[in-house]
Amino acid sequence: MKIGLIGLGIMGKPMAKNMLKAGCDLTVSDLNKAAVEEVVAAGAKTTSNKEIGETCDVVMTMLPNSPHVKSVMLTPETGVVNYMKAGQVFIDMSSINPVASKEIAAALAEKGVEMLDAPVSGGEPKAIDGTLSFMVGGKQEIFDRYQPLLETMSASVVRCGEVGAGNTTKLANQIIVACNIQAIAEAFTLAQKAGVDPELVFQAIKGGLAGSTVMNAKGPMMMEGNDKPGFKIDLHIKDLNNALDCAHTVGAPVPMTAEVQEILQWLHNNGCGQNDHSAIAKYYEHLTGIKIGR
Ligand code: NAD
């Protein structure tokens, strides 16, 4: 099976290397020539997006957002779909708007090309370790055929429904993470203003109902003032924009998402876009003049 991967950024590059380690026949492309050279040195071939579309059984993408995936795949005359034929499969691993996933799938279906939307959670360390979590949308039989390929990069692969379900699940994940970080920052701020050490609050409650993976990862970062990403504020803004857009399309109320998005936007406007999303704490520090835990 010939695999083509377009997009070798923070995530795509280590994911490509893990496919190569698993023995995949992989051809790659990216606008960034240094990234391409690094993956070719690890055993991949490289060619144009056109030839990837013409020659690969499965075309994969790992690009920033919906407009990039639409542009690479659907641009009239030059988009990859123009070179694909019935029987080939497209797997988009980017985190994009599920509404866009469905539009792309519909355009591909006209040519007899099936699609899975398969975004990941886990970030760069898990992309390197090959322990990402895939959340996948698409037909069961296509999922069954390509699950082993996704397993070369991951610890978990779950089919969540038809096309778009993967990215809908990813948006749910991003809403829960952002709101959880905001709740932790707000609660730690309250504790400190009331004269209680947030570190002791954390120690006392982390094993109870309020405890979470998010609290264990982000609580200590807030108290250390450590904003090294991790997951960047600007990427989270992108995901929550997609969540708001999707929510407005399907008529889902998302007031908490709207509020935390405003905070993230304030942080972006104040030079924190490249900080870890735990820097939501800085918004509360700005309002109160305290430094949480310090
Ligand atoms: P990135 O910006 O590091 O990489 C994107 C790559 O796409 C770049 O190398 C860029 O050159 C390439 N690219 C853009 N347009 C292109 C085109 N027209 N043709 C060929 N290549 C093109 O992004 P990333 O961090 O690797 O993220 C990719 C996706 O994974 C995003 O949707 C992101 O939200 C998601 N994601 C990221 C993380 C993370 O921690 N970084 C975690 C989970 C999911």
C-alpha cells in the first residue's frame, strides 16, 4: 500500500517517522523543504502533491486548519482531488471544522474517493512516542481497513461515527480542556485572594471529584509561572473558533466556550499567543494583580 502524507510540521514529521519505522511505503510533501529533507533522510520518498494524488492508495494530510486542507485538496484544477480516482482513500488527521470535513468528503465522494477525518490528541511528545489518540469519523469498513495504519502512530484509535465525527469529538475535547483550565485558574485565584495557598488547595483536592488530568498537568505550571508550550494559546483559539462556528451551524449553545475564547483572545492581543494555554491564569493575574502560587 502506497501512502502519501502532506504536512510535516510539529505533528506530521514525527508521525511520518513512526509510519516509516512500521515499514510503510511513504511519500511526503510540505512547503518547508527542511522538514521534507529530514523525513526523506529517515526513509521516505518525496514528490509533488499532484503525483501523491495520482499514485498513492491513501492520501493523508496533517495541516493547520480547514482552509489549508480545503486548499490542498479542493482547489480547482490543482487540488489533489483532481488527480485521485475511485478506490483511493483520503485520511485527514488535521484538527479542522467538522462542517469542512463533511464538505471535503462530499466533494471526494463525487469521484468515488472515501474519506476518514482522524484528528489526534496528545501533542508533540506523544506524536514522537507514537502514543497519540485518534478520534475518527467515516464508514465502518474504511475505518476497519485503515485502523492498523493509524495504530502505527498511536496508543488508541476510536471510531466516533460518520465523517465529521472525528473532528466533532476533537472540538468536544478542546472545549473541556479550555473550560477546565479556566476553572482551575479562577479557583486558585479565589483561594489566594482569600489567603489560602493554591498549592495546598491543589494537594487537598486533586484526588477528589475536582481532580483531573488537566489539573495535574496545568495546575503546577500556573503556580510556577511556566508558560512554555505544550499546547499554544493560538492553536486553542483556532480550535475554539471552529467549535463556535460548528456550534452556530448546528444550533448548540456554547456560552462557556464563548467566554473562554474571549479570554484566550485577550491573551493573544497581549503577546501571549505562543504561551501554553495554562497561561489563562495570566488573565486572572492581570485582573487581580497577584501571581498565583508565588
Ligand atoms: P504546524 O504548523 O507545525 O505544521 C503544519 C505544516 O503544514 C507545516 O509544516 C506547513 O509547512 C505545512 N503546510 C501548510 N500548508 C501547506 C501546503 N499547502 N502544502 C504542503 N504543506 C503545507 O502544525 P502542527 O502543530 O503539526 O499541527 C497540525 C494539526 O494538528 C493542526 O490542525 C493542529 O491543531 C493539530 N494538533 C496539533 C497539536 C500540537 O500540539 N501541535 C496537538 C494535536 C493536534
